[in-house]
Amino acid sequence: MKKWEQQWDEYIPVDAIRIGVTDSTVEFAERFGMHLARNGKHKENRFNPKTKREEPVDVEESKLTSSQLRRFFGEVKRQQMMGYNESSFVLLKPKLAYAVGRVKDGKKYYKIEDLFNVLSKAIDVVAAQETTDKQKAFKNFISIFEAIVAYHKAAE
């Protein structure tokens, strides 16, 4: 996927997934949830075929909608009820990538891509844990994701 200039570049702390949620993890969830809930604009350099040069343009930032977030969060909660299954869990990444692909049009910056980048890295961290630690990492992932959802809702 194309990386936008203003893309979110902070990730869930690895230790929060492996060991447990801390105050700094909650602060991350607050910043990220609020970021996802806001529309905006930013300047970005884009190639202009008429002038054959890169020129600054205003790019719309499209917030993550509640329905986009709920769709993915609902799947995570279903998996929680069924118990950790690595195959099902890692398949969350392509499901979220599909959601990104459905909205991307090359004109706007869609914050669902930020959600994909942050959560796919977190999914990788859970999947990379030793077998005995995966269940704990999965629970921590869910707790962090719940916090992100809560702050997203509060910011709407």
C-alpha cells in the first residue's frame, strides 16, 4: 500500500502486547483513537502532469467511521468468544486490508489505512509469541483495541 506523507507512524508498544497494558499504552490509545475520529487536511507534494513537477496540494483526510471500526472490532470480539485461534487471528490482516482497498481512491488520505498499519503490526507481535504466551498477548491486544475504540467513540 502507498504510504502517505501524513500517515500515522506510531505503533502499539510491543511490551504492552507481550507483558500488559500500562499508562503509556492507554495514552497511546487515546491519541490514536482521537486521530482516527477526525477529518482534516494536510499539504502533500504530488506530481503535476501538466507542469511535470512535484507541487504542494491540499489532501483531504477522511476519518475512520464508526461502522468501519465496529465491523473489524466485532470480528475481534467474536474471536475472543471462540478462544484464540492463530489461523483466524492472522486472517484479520487481509480482512482489514480489504476494507482499506474498498475505500482508497488515490485522492484522499483514509485513516482506515492507519488502523490497518497499527493493528497489523500488533497482530504480528501476537502471532510471534511463544505458544504459551499467545493467549496472554491476544488478551492484551483485545484490551488495547477496546481502549482505541472507546477513545474513537469519545472523540466523535
